[in-house]
Amino acid sequence: MRIFKWFWHDLGVVLARDPAARSRLEVFLCYPGFHALIWHRVAHFFYKKHWFMPARIISQLNRFFTQIEIHPGAQIGQGFFIDHGAGVVIGETAVVGNNVTIYQGVTLGGTGKEKGKRHPTLGDNVVVSAGAKILGSITVEDNVKIGAGSVVLKDVPPNCTVVGVPGRIVIKDGFRVRGEENIDLEHNILPDPVADALQSLQEKIADLEHRLHYFEKETSHDKSLQYIKQTKGRLHYYRSKRS
């Protein structure tokens, strides 16, 4: 009965958090995040019984069919919701609290090869947006929001919003953190250093072309300039000697 109660509750969680879900039957048949959670609960049952091989086989089948990788050792609370789901990775010693929501591409990963606790712990009511990475044996407390694409490497206190690479707190207890007034909290718009560098180079090239065109125009009427010599990418103008 307890398993059926959890099963029914997990169906209701998807209905409550995804406006696209219309019925429990639709969730049961069409939601890979729900499928991954159910199969993980089965794998985790075997893992706790120290039946590691069956647990890993179920976990791998789960990964194959849902594109969601959850190690059977991961501890996941009630009300867990994976939206979309593709590319989600949850490591062996990760602990996830109640009423947690994560989106596609999220990683709860470890750092290094140490044994023991090496994956993050998430508290209750945590939201982890698409593509975010939470790495190492750190703790993300209750009621925390992690912005899309963020990389979190340090503990996060409760009631905070974290964005950026590396992740930094921009809102705490409902108030913007001092010194962060100009931070853009639109999680779908993240800085792109490569694109910014290319844009800067394009602007410099355009400026140099404009200067070169102006210089050529100004010197084209100067008859004392007899020839041009190019060395190491530089143009040298030589004036004729006056007799």
C-alpha cells in the first residue's frame, strides 16, 4: 500500500507542476521523468538490500529508455519532479529532499575520485533550472533556486537564488544581495565569452578597415609617395627624395 501511495503521489506531482499534463494516465504513459523516478525507486530498493547488480541493471535500462541517469544509490525524497529530463545525471551519494524540481541537462555530480560522500545534497523545495551543474559534496539548503546554466561549487544557504559560473547568490531571503544590483536574472540569457570576444574582434577589424580606407584616400593625391612596402603585415609608405 505504501508503494502504491507513493506512486499515486508522484503522478499528482507532475499534474500539479506541469500545465501541459492533462491527466494521470497521460503522465503515466508519456512522461519520461516520471518513468525514471519509478524505475529508480525499484533500483534503490534492490540497492538498499545490497543486491547491487540487479540495481545497476535496472538503472542502466532506465537510462537507455528515458535518457535520465540516476545511480541506484541516490536518495530521493517525495514530490520529486524531473521536467523534460533528457541529459539529467544524479550521482551515487546525492541526496535530494522533498518537493524538488529539476529540468533537462542538470547534473548532480561528484568531484575527484574520493570514496564516501562526494555528491551534493539538496534540501526541500529546491528548483534547479535547465543545464545547471551542482558539483561536489556540498549542501543546497531549502527553498533555493538555481539559475539555468549555473555551476554551483559551494554550499548555498536557504531562501536564495543562485546564478552564473561559478554560481553566486543574487537574492537572499527575498532581497537582492548588495553589490549585485546590475545582475540580469533572466535565466535564459547567459553571458557568452566566446561570442563577446568575436564581437569585439569584429568591431576592431571594422575600425581598422575604416582607418585604412581613410588613410589611402588621403594619401592617394600625394605624389611624393612613390611606393609601398609590406613587411610583417604592416604597410610602409616611402616618400621620394626631393632634388
